[in-house]
Amino acid sequence: MPTIKHLRLMTLLEGASLIALVLVAVPLKHMADMPVAVSVVGPVHGVLYLWTMAVLGAVLFRRDLSARDGAAVALAALVPFGGLVSHRLVHRSICRRMATHPHQIAD
């Protein structure tokens, strides 16, 4: 079962793929007439987004993350650089949980 540490990694990967899509692939498509960039990066980002949301759902189901933080992660995934915000939020949640329940954090 996915863990909160898995979610932390996924927020970075999904966020980086959105940045690559918005700041690299889309400009290449429109300014350099290279639609293949979006054809490659777009589906990769889509898969990473869906995977991140699935991991988020599993983490929320296990109650390893509060509903409020889960909503923030889901919303942050919709904007460029939001993955960095999500990563920090999940990291803080891990640190809080380790301080109070060190035995509950799975690798």
C-alpha cells in the first residue's frame, strides 16, 4: 500500500512534469512548431497526475494525512510549481507525525 513517503515523492514528480509541460513542451509546440513535445510530455504528466491522486487517496484512506492537507495537495497539483508546495506540506506532515508517533511512519 502506498505510504505518505511515496506521496511526497509523487508530488515532486507530478509537479516537475507539469512544469516541464507548461514551461517547455507548450512553448516548443507554439513557438518552435514542435507539437511532439506536448505529445510526449502531456501523457507522461497525465499518468503521473493520476498516480499521485491514487496515492493521495490511499494515504487519506489510511488517515496518514489530514483531509485539509489532502485537499491542499490535490489543489496544488493543478497549478505549476504547486508540486513544490505539496512536497513541503507532505514533508511537514511526516515530520509532525514522526515527532508524535515515530512507529507509524512506514518506509
